Amino acid sequence: MTDRVDLTEPQACGQLSALAHEGRLRIFRALVAAGPAGMPAGRLAEQLDISPSNLSAHLAVLTGAGLTQVRKAGRQRIYAADLVATAELVSFLVADCCGGDPELCRSVTANLGAAAIKACN
Amino acid sequence: MTDRVDLTEPQACGQLSALAHEGRLRIFRALVAAGPAGMPAGRLAEQLDISPSNLSAHLAVLTGAGLTQVRKAGRQRIYAADLVATAELVSFLVADCCGGDPELCRSVTANLGAAAIKACN
DNA sequence: ATTTCATTTCAATACTTCTTGAAATATTGA
DNA sequence: TCAATATTTCAAGAAGTATTGAAATGAAAT
């Protein structure tokens, strides 16, 4: 486990680009739903009706951006969403919000908190 | 104020595409930092060293995606980040995480909460 | 060893999106 | 009305990204 450091702008942009594609967005969300156990590439291809070669390219983009991780199990490769990286991306997006004014900023905290709660229902 | 509804996949994808560009990402974050008061286009162009026509195109993309809002003040147009929309996008990204298992899901909630706090320092 | 299975790699075409500068619009001030 | 300011619109070349199918890799089963 390598030490995590704040995202750079190009890194954050790469992650957003990776998600900015309907196919990859579906892939990522399917992996988020699958949780830490992840899913093998083949099952993703089947479930989302994406050709294996196309899926492979998309998974390479997501993984290269640091949003997903792979592990091998026999002849399959199991992909999982990196939720810590995801939270860091969110943090990057709203960094320094409201110029740091805690009063104005409160609503952002509240909204993000609500988003987190809502996500887990 | 129109009622908000959950994002559709193409809408979320449009918002991510809007952010998936270094120039627009800088613009968006500058607006997040500016808070609800927002900033006139001209000042953004100056501060970020982007040509007016290019900036205008980028702001149109962000606004079209629903991530920023405009209002007119004299001959300037003042843009502001839509932080509620931003929180909804985050919520969409991690929806149904861990298949809804509250135990696994706890870490996501914790990470997002931490991201929100960190953003406001 | 050979076959089968899961996945990736490659190369080419097709498709989108960026950027630029000039011209247009709209608002204010003289 | 005329000039100045703030911003947007437009068109076109330049650059980047997606998709496809065939071939290659690597691991397991026979």
C-alpha cells in the first residue's frame, strides 16, 4: 500500500476523463455496487453487454486513472472500484470551497454528507 | 427554483465530461472557491489566463451540464458553481455502493464525510 | 502436449472535441 | 448617437478518443 498524496490537477482530470464516458461510467458504478469483492471482466462484459476488447480498453483507462484495481484469480482478472481514490477526487473537486468561509461552506459539507448517506441505502 | 430529480446517466456523464478538461476543471474550482458570490467571466479569463472566447465556450459547457449558473449584472455575466448539483453528481457516482451492505459501505460514508470536512479548511 | 477459456493487444477507421481569431451582440457612459 | 466594454457566436483546421475484429497472451483442464 503506497502512501497517498493529494491529487494533482492532471491526475484529477484523468480520473474525470475516465468517468466521462457512458460505458466506463456504467462499468465504474457496477464495480462500486459490487463492493470490495469486485467482479471479473467477463461478468462485466456480459452484464453490461460490452465486447471483451472494448471492455478491456475501458478497464485499462479506469485502472490507469487509479479509480479501479485489478487482481488475478486463475485465468480471470477481477476488478474493483477504489473508493478511497473516489473520495479523494471528490475532495479535490470542492477544495477551498467558499474561500474557506466556514459559514458559507456549511451547506457543502451538509450536501456531501447527505450524498454519502443516500449512496448507502 | 425547479424541483431537482435524480440524475440520469447521460446527464451525469455530461457533467463529468464538462469537468474532464484541465481548463474547465480550473474554472470550476475557481468558482467553487469563489463561493455563492461567484465571479464575472472577465475576471476568470484574467485570473486563469484563458482567452475570452475560449472561456466563454468552456463556461457554456459547464453551465449546459448544470454545474454552474449565470446571472447578469450590467454588462458582465457572473458565474457561480452549483454545489447542490455537485453533491448530486457525487451521490450518483457512489449510488448502491457495496450492494447496499451497511457494514461494507461504512468506509465510503466515512471517506466522503472526511472529503467534505477537508474541503472546507 | 493440446485444447479451451478469459482477457488483452494491435492497427485502422470513424468520430468528437479544442482552439483560434474575426465578427456579432448587448449594455453602459459620453 | 457614438464609442467603449464585456461577452458570445461562428467557422474551420488541429488534435485527441472510440470502436472493431483479428491475432496474441497466459492460465487451466484434458
